[in-house]
Amino acid sequence: MLHQNFIIIGTLIGTIGSLAYLVDTVKGKVKPNKVSFLLWSIAPFIAFFAQMKQGVGLESLMTFSVGFLPLLIFAASFVNKEAEWKITRQDLICGILSILGLIIWLITKVGNVAIFFSIVADGLAALPTIIKAYKYPETEIAWPWLATSIGVILTLLTMSSLTFANSGFIIYILVVNALIFGLVQFKFGAKKSGSSIK
């Protein structure tokens, strides 16, 4: 088990990746999906407040960061029009389902239920970006997704015991970030279809 200070180190590693993504968004090098990044800024905040309510300690810092940084990227996506990713009907459907998950949490107001529906909502919000990373990996860069994955792994290694409250959301974050990293880095979808966009 690593010392709890590694949570801060892990969060900083993920932050460096997200800030690089933010800069590339402003420059127009990447095209973030607005639906994903807006909802990625909401669901983690709900999970974070649910964790705080249940007495989760420093581990909640990673959850907070994976909500705050997408909010900055969402705002940056309006700065450079070349960085804009067109919102599709599928994106909107995922967004609506994600919001429904958040509404269910507001009705229940139970800590672990809040975390569970935050995961569901965040996962639905991730679908447009996962699909985009599969079909059009050139609209993304791989290493920020890897940086967040490494940061989450460091956070998990500081925990003496894993509970749904302290690790459920960040394990989910690890899975999603590793998946997007793999799709962008190895271009599985682009290799299969030969598709690309400018």
C-alpha cells in the first residue's frame, strides 16, 4: 500500500494530462465531444459530494479532479471553432439518459446510490467520446487518457481496503480512460473501417 500522498501525485499526473488536452482543445488539435465533457463535469461532482457525505477522505480528490477538469475543457471547446465536434442525435440520446441517471440520484439521495447513478450517468456521457475515439481516433490524443489512468492507479494503490464508496467511481474512471486511450493509441476502429475525417 502506497502512502496517501500518492493520491496527490496521482491527481497531479491526471491534471497534467487534462491541461495538455485543454491547450490542444484551444489550439484546435483535438475535438472534444461537448455532450461528454459537460456531463463529465456534473456526474463526478455528484459522486464527490456523495463520497464526502459518507466520510471518504483524500481519495475523493481524484473524483473531484475528474469533474473539474472536464468542465474547463468543455468551456475551452467554445474558444476555437475548429475544435468543435458536431453533436449527433446519438450524443443527445446519451446525454438525456445521463441526465435521467442524475435525476434518479436526486430523488434517492442515498450515498452509494448516488455514486452508482453517477457511474451510470458518466458512462452514458462517455459513450459519444468512446464511439468517436473508435471511429475517428485522429480527433483525440492518447496520452492524457493514459495520464489519468496512471493517476487513478496510484490513488487505488494508497487504499488499505476497497469499498464501493471510496473506489467505485474511480475504478470506473480507470476503465473508461484506459479504453479511450487504447482506442486512440491503437486506432482499432480506423484500421477496421479505414474511415477518417478532416
